[in-house]
Amino acid sequence: MALGSSAPEILLAVIETGTNLGGCPGELGASTIVGSAAFNLLVITAACIYAVDETNDATADGERDPTGPPKGVKKIYDMGVFSVTAGSSIFAYAWLYWVLKDQKVDSVEAWLTFVFFFVLVGLAWGFDRFKERQMQKLKKGSEETNTPTIEYSAVEIYRELIDDKKGLVPATEAGIAKRAKMKEFVKETMNTDQIDKVQLADLKTAVEGEGLIKRIQYRKQVGIQQRKQVVAKGEIYKAEHVSADNIAETEKHPDFGFRCLHYSVSESSGTI
């Protein structure tokens, strides 16, 4: 993108330089390069930040990072690369002024200017790789230490939150606390509190994603005495049917749909 946007200026500067070899250089090359760089660094950055506000911020609330900036605010996450680019631009202005103050560019100054380009690219690449590795370490550490865990099965959660969607209130305080814990778990792992928008398979993966040993260790730590309830045959299908029945009529197509919600297919079928 940078090459494409600057190609006209580069060609003009090359043409002007080539036609004035041995004579007094023109001002077109230096003026266009400095003007374009200043515009890209200052005006475009300012316009990108100013363009987003609370009314047109397209990031959904459920997808927003709670530790990130508030709605309508843009944040530069790759601060290392941005700092290298901004610092190099300011350095380029100072370097160009120092080179041209005697109205003469010798070969050493020209070659140094050319080498600075590769130094800039190398620094930007290094900061980018450093940021990527840091993010991988944070992600790995988060997966190892902060993975949400819950003692209920996916079907239990699904069935309970479908009842909550229907407006059925638990009869006891323990039931209310249990449902609140389930809702918090779904919101944290699925990024939504609407159970009808969650696939049971995805919820099962979130609940049972950890290894068996880790789940046993966790349950020992929290002192869970409740035994896991055995899921009766067909309970998963019943829960999914309840979820399908709970879909608003406005979301159902009047003419098209599946005759049956579940089909059994042999693993050796290949294709169906």
C-alpha cells in the first residue's frame, strides 16, 4: 500500500533527478516525499481516530474486550511498530534538513539514506515479531491458568438456561445461584448470554475442553461433593428440540426448513 500510494511521487522524483543530472536539483522530489510522509503520519492517523465514535462503533458489546478502550475510542495496540514508524518519520525530517542545508547531497549521504530504509524495515519487523511472541505467551498462560471451569454438564447448563429463557424461575435460592453461575460461564466462554444462539456442541467443548486430570484436580480443590448426573438417553435431543421450539416465529422461514432436526449417519458413509 505504501509503495502504491507513493509510486507517483517516486517516479516524479526519479524523472526530475534523471533530467537534471549534473545541474541544480529541483525541489519536487524532497517536497513531495516530505509532504506525503507528513500527511500520512499526521492527517491520516488523526482522521482514523476521529472517524469512530459511539454511534458508528461496529464492535458488538459481547465481542468487546472488557480491559480495552471504551466504546467509540480507538486504541493503537501495536505500539512498538507505530513508535518505530513515527520516530523514523521525525528522524527522516531532521536528516533531510541536515543533508540539504548545504544545498548538496554527496554519495555518503545518499547511501546512508538508502541504508536507513532497511534499518526501518528491520526494526518494524523485529517489534512485530516481539509483539506476536508476547501475545502467544500471554495466550498460552491464559489457557493454562484462567480457563473457566464449571462442575455442571453442558446438557444441564443448556436445559437450565432454556428454562430461564422461557421465564421459569428456580424455586430455591440455591437454584437461583446455580443458574446465575451457569449464565456467567456461558457469557465468559461463548461471548453471549443468549443460550438459543449457542450450539450445544460448542458449549460441550467449553465445558469438557480441559483434560480429565485437570478437571479432577479442580473439583478436588473447590471441594465439589455433587456427583455428575447421568445424562439419560435422548436428553440432548430433547434439550435441542426445546431450543428449536424457543426460536421466535419471526426467525423461522414460512416455506423452508428441516423436516427433522436430527439424522443418524454412519461414520463410514463418506458423504450424504
